Amino acid sequence: MKLLKSTFLTVLLAMFTLAAAAQMQDPVHFKVSQKKVSPTELEVIFTGRIDNGWHVYSTGLPADGPISASLHTEKAEGVKAEGKLSHRGKEISQYDKMFGMTLRYFEHSVTFVQKYKITGKTYNVKGYLEYGACNDENCIPPTQVDFSFKGEGPADAPEAEETEETEAADTVAA
């Protein structure tokens, strides 16, 4: 009986340790989707849920600060980025002692949106969102959220061609 109780407590402790480690490694959870706004407009939407105590940095931060949220387009056939990566959510601006500057970030949730103009009969767009996240004690390494979407454009549009933009409209300050 004593051995069974000891084994049960060991297994329970291991489960709690693994759960805590998993939460520490992945404090931000993004879902990515596309929304066709019109026959010639597309939005790629990154919706993030941020664990308590953590924050995700905004777009367009100074180069000597933490990793800003930025969009990197690896393939763009039949689409062209319109504007820069934008954000939706309650942005907090506060002085950060660790970086020695005022920083902008989001807690609990954030949505990043990149708009594209559909220029071809079909489109194929692929890339990733890169972001930085920290809590009061540490930061996770820069993290990427991949996306890849294909679809139909207007019937009267020309055949899709790949555009030259490899990093589409990286960042923008609010």
C-alpha cells in the first residue's frame, strides 16, 4: 500500500511539473486565418491569447529593444501587401527597466492583421509572423507563426504572378 501511494504521488508530481513546464514554454497561443474582405481584398489575421503575467510586444519598436511583432512574406503569387502589419487590442505603453526605454505591448490578447490586394485569378501567399514575449522574470526566444493560404481571385484578373516582396510591409507603429 505504501509503495502504491508513493508511486501515485510521484506520478502526480511529474504531471504537475510537465504541465508547468509546458505552460512556461508556450505562454502565447496564436491562431491564424484568412478573411476575404472583397473579391480583390484579403486579410491574414493572427489572433493571440496571452497567458496571465506575460505580454507580447507591439509593432515598430526601437531596434535596440525587444523583438517587435513583424510579418515576413516568403511567397506572394497573385497578391500584393497593402500597408503594413497592423494590430487590434488594448496596447499598453510603459517604461521598461530591463530595456531602459518605453515599450508598447499587449496583455491577455492581441490581433495582428496584414491586408493584401488580390491581383490574380488565383492567389498563393505564405510567410510567418515573428513576435517577442516576456514576463517580469524572463523572455521566450523570438517565435514564428507560419501561414499559407491559397484562393480564387476575380475571374477577370490576370494569371497569378509572384511579386518581388520577400518581406511584406514588415511593421508599423500604431
